[in-house]
Amino acid sequence: FNEKGNRVSVTISLPVEVMFSISDENGIQVICPSGGITATAADKFRVLLLELVKAGHRNYRFDMSHVDAIDSVSLSVFVVFAKMLARQGDQWNVEIINASDSMRKLFRITRIDKALKLSVPEGSRNGLR
């Protein structure tokens, strides 16, 4: 504050690295990203998915409970992922669970929910519908 009562506010944005934890649950690769899946993390995300496909995995579950943002670049990674899987044949499955309402709407609007053959795990209330 100065003597007139004016104040200056400064906002600093620090880059936060997106983390991707992966576990295997009965043959399903469970991918739990955290933070914002944005252009800065898209290449890391793409490489991770490519490695899983190359390793021969066919079943995937994305737990989006810790994702606070996703942008168009990262959405395109999901599309490329679907195309990679389609080239591998018909026996694959992708689930996206615990997505926020706004994320579910985004997946519907962009039709990614159709491209990925998304399904809702039994008993899940938070998957895409």
C-alpha cells in the first residue's frame, strides 16, 4: 500500500509438472494423471501411451479424478491413441472414469467418447455416460 491506499497485486504462475501413475489391475493398465493435461505435458503423455501400446497392452482405464484441466492438444493425444489401438485390431477397451462434468461434456462435444469406445465400469457413477 502507498499513502493513498493504492495496492499492487502480482500473480506469478509456476509450471507444475503433470504426473502419470500407472498400475496394472487384472490386465487393465490404469493411468492416473494429476494436474493439468495441457500442451506442456502432451508429448510426455503421447510417449507414455505409445510405450504401453508397443508393450502389447489392450485394456486401459484413465482415472481422471486428479485432473483439473485438459486442452485441445491433449485431447488430440486421445484421438491419436484411439487410432493406434484401432490399427492393433478390435480387441481393445478404454475406460475413462472420475471425469468432472465439464470434462465429460468436452469428451462428448469433441466426440472422443465415440472414438475411444468408452465404457463405464460396472458400479461406477462417475464414468462417461
